[in-house]
Amino acid sequence: MPKESYYQDKIIKHIRELLPSAFVWKAAAGPYSRQGIPDVCAIVNGRFYGFEVKRPFVGVLSKIQERTIKQIQEAGGKAYVVTYPAEVTRILQKEVKS
């Protein structure tokens, strides 16, 4: 089974193809980064989206990831747990239309 980074890269590429004007980046992880930030972040039409990418069947959110997703949502941003580019497409198509 591919690593999580494989799915992250596919999702980033997919968002850039789907919405060329979106600002998309992969969040840096390391000792000097805030823990729990979603793996893939995007700004679309002025709205923040965070996508925590998990491998199929084995990916599980940590407590800090759960808290961070909740904080993003409470602050008015959007945050989701995804695996495949098709999930991101459904989310963004629904969100961008509203």
C-alpha cells in the first residue's frame, strides 16, 4: 500500500488541475511546525480548506488532529479527512458552488 505522501501528492495535483486559481500547499511537518495541521491546505475564493489525508483502511486521526480540525471549523475554515482526489472534488464542487 502506498505511503500517505503518495495520496497527498495526488490530491495537491488534483486541486491544482481542478481549480487553477487556488493557492495550494503541503503543510510542513517537523519539530518547529505546529502539530495537527492538515496535510494539504488550500485557499479557494478566499476560504481556507484543510485536508487531512489518511491511507485507506489504516489511517486514523490523532487526538491533536481531531482538535485542530475542530479549531479550524470553529474559526470559519473548512477541514476534512480524505483519502482520494475524488473526495476532494466532491467537497470543493459543493463548497465552491455555495
